Amino acid sequence: MAELVGNVLVGQSGGPTSVINASVAGIIAEALNHECIEEIYGTLNGVLGILQEDLIDLASESQQQIRALKHSPGAALGTCRFKLKKQADFDRVLEVFKAHNIRYFFYIGGNDSQDTADKISKLAQAQGYELRVIGVPKTIDNDLPITDHCPGYASAIKYIATSVREVAADNEAMGQGDLVSIIEVMGRSAGWIAAGAALAKRKDHPHDPPHLIYLPEIPFDQAKCLEDVKRVLKREKFCQIVVAEGLVDADGNYVAADAATDAFGHAQLGGAGDALAEIIGSNLPGVKVRVAKPGLLQRCAAHAGSKTDADEAFLAGEAAVEAAINGETDKMVTLLRGDKDAYSCETGLAPLSDVANSIKKLPREWINEDGTSMNFQFLRYAQPLIQGETVIPHVDGVPVFARLDKVRVDKVLPAYEV
């Protein structure tokens, strides 16, 4: 295949993770190895930055700051939850690409972001503009299909498992057989993050916290929940529950959700922990109920991040560039688990159209018959992902993260109204 000479554009989209910037670092590091790549640009705030022609020169950033991206949470380029809807938006994207000779587009994001990348690629093909588009997976929800797991997930569950152990120590001190402690975690409509709390249990200690895990994959039964709690409190000084924000009842309705939806039509979830607290508090007299909501902490807690996760996020960025240079397009990088006993991971590719707008649920066979705990299959899957600790430099006792100079690329097009 003939060498494609031109510029790179990197974008980030959706909710940040503690390792999303490691993928940017991987893309930059690999792009610098190829002479056919002339400039390396970043778009500020995803597709919004493309529409507004807000591009920065990533090659001008110091190597110190690029290295710092590997341990920095948040989205260094800025992100968005903006949906390209009208044809004029798509035409504007391609107009910006042409104006800046963008021939390689790497979009780091989840389900909806991969759909956006797929549509941009198809428009370029329809207009005869040579462009190679590769998606890089990102989501703490771990719900992208085809890939074994997603960068960001491991660090999120390492933080949750750590928090469960820490809260359990506090509960052990305070509980007298009358305390219910609830931790509500993210995950949208899949229970991957809530399941990750099971990593807090010590081997051969089945009664360790969390005592109960409520997942979207198992319809919530109020009567069973109350019996579950009473059973645990008869045995323990406290009952620790982890509940997924996307918990649903037998009719498929969210136990708690706002009426509002985001730009992509997704329900605004949150409140499942409070809903459980109300149920338990009003039906079990004398029981004290406390709710903790880690919220954004679970996706930005770099201090409790997984080194394996950060390394694989960097690897995914490198693989995206390698694939594009080799002529691939309309693909998303996937992480493939080795088939040996010792954990290993390599990258593959999947068509963007097979990934876009799809959700991978937690396998039912990984959940015990009780519906509130995880079995060895899940633990065998998740345990290797959280290994190793991310080393973060500190100054005056607090962590130091990347701060990009964000040197702007000159705008050459008329302003565009979003």
C-alpha cells in the first residue's frame, strides 16, 4: 500500500479515566517514529474542537509533559458528550480535516465515540478523501464488545476494591450488628464495576465485605434484598453493600434515574444507593443506613491506579498508529488476553461498526446463584488487570500531573456556529 503522507489528529471523548491520557502518550510516541506523519495535532474537547477548529500542536509539548500523561487522570485534551447530528456538522469536520491535511484520526472513547469515528470515516470515503480512522477504547464501564477489557476499567475497580476494604475497617469499628453501609458505583447498564468490588475479599474468606453486590444483570427484588440484609446482620457486625447505578427491577425499569437524558439519549443514572437506603431503613427498624457515593473519584483516582491498566492504555495508543500506518481504517484497537496461565495481553482490531452503540453485559455465569456475589470465573478475569501500582511524582506531598502548553494551531476557516 502506498505511503500516506499527512498530519495526525488525536481526540478524547466521553467520561475521562485515570489512564485515558496514557493512550494519547502512546499515540504521540509512536507517531514520532514515522516520517510520513508530518504534524501531530490534538483537538480540544473532542468533536467540538474539530467543529470550532480548536487544534493544538502536540509535537511542541515537552517530553517531560508527554511522559507525565502516562500517570495523569482526566482528559488532557479536554472531552465532550456532543453528538454530531446534522449533515452540516459532518461536512464541517471534513472541511477542517482537509484544511489541515489531517490524514490520520485517532479517537479515544467509548461506545458513542466509536460510532462518531465510524460516521466520520464513512463520510470521508464517500467524498473520496483519503483518511485513516482508528478508535482507541476507553471506558471504566468495561462495556465495549469484542475487546477483552477496556483501558480505564482496571484502575476503577482497583480503587473500588481498595475503598471497600477501607470502609469495611471503619464499619468494623462502628457496627454492632445494626449497621448497613452502601457504596453506589458507576457502570451505566452493566455491572462490571460493581462486580470488581469482589476483589476486596481475601482468598478463602467468603464472608469478607462486600457482603452483597447488586448488579443490573440481576433484576432487583426488594423482598429478597431485605432478607439478604437480615441474614448478613445476624452473622456480622455490619452489612456492606455495593450497588450499581444502573440497577433495574423485574420490569427493566431503573431503580433510580433522572428524567433527563444526555446528548446520546442515555438516562442520567444515580440514586440507586439512596433508593436501597430508603427501602432498608423503612423496613428494618433499628438499623442504621449510610450511603457513600465515590462518584467521579472512581474514574480519576490515579493514586490507586493499576500499572497494568496504564501500560495497556499506552499500548493501545501505539497500536492505533501502527495499524493506521499499515493501511488499516474503520477499526478500533482491541485488547486480547493470552491463553496461557500467566496473564499476557496483545492488541487486535475490530470494525468500528461492530463496536458502535453496543453494550457488553457481565456474563451471568460469572455471578453466583445467589445473584449477589461473584464466582471464581470473574475473579480469574479481573485479578490480573489490577496488578502493579502507578508511580506518580509528588511535590510538597501532593501528586504532580501533566500540564500541556496547548500551543494553538492557526485557524484558517471561517467560524462555525455549533
